[in-house]
Amino acid sequence: MEYPNGQIVAFNLGFSQLLGPADPSRLAALWLLAMHYLHLAIAILGEVVATSSLKATEDFTRLWPSLLALAGYGVAFYFLTLSLKVIPVGIAYAIWAGMGVVLVTLAAAVMHSQVPDMAAVLGTALIISGVVVIHLFSKTLVH
């Protein structure tokens, strides 16, 4: 990210790097990162809405569920691209896909009574733990 004075700012996603003195440039960088994670969260929610509505489209023969699916994927990809301005594509996609799987599994259990078995619950727990590991320990630089 480049600021108006031409300074290039790069900061680390590692948990230990987020702790430190609260100077204005650090706060600005953290605010920028938070906004891009908000964009990523909106992308995830758009994907979950779209994927969860696919069954109701009945092969895209029902108008409103079909429009909801298309709009959801449009929102998902638009906000995913916004998040990629700061978050590396590999990290963003891992979080987007992982959290999407978890949330779609929960939505399917509620909306369609597709309750996951123990193996699916274990796999979902591993996905969540992977996302937590990325957030806490990744040293991948944000550009």
C-alpha cells in the first residue's frame, strides 16, 4: 500500500506483530487491514448466501432463488477482489474457502436438515483450526 507521501507500507499478519506501540502510522495500517478483512467477511457471507440458495433454484428454473444465487456470487467475488488489495491471494482464498465450507455446512443443517456426521464435524473443526493457525502464526507479508 502506498501512502500520499510516497512511503510504501508493509506489515506482518503475525499475531505478535499486531502488538506494539500505538503510533499513528501503525493505527492507519491496522485500520486498512481491518477494512480489507471486513471486505473478506462480506465476500464469505455473499458466497454462503449464494451457495445456500442453489438448491432452491431447482436447476436455475426458479427466478428469485436464481437471482439470489447470482447476486450472492457477484457480491462474493467483488468483495474478494477488494480484499486482495492488501491480503495475499493464498491467505484470502484459504480463509474464504475454509469459512465458506464451515458456514455452508451450518446453513445446510438448518435449512435442509442435512446434519453432518462425526467425520464431517471433525473435518469442519480441522478447517476452523487451520484458519486460526493462519491468523495467529502466519508470517506472510501483506503488500
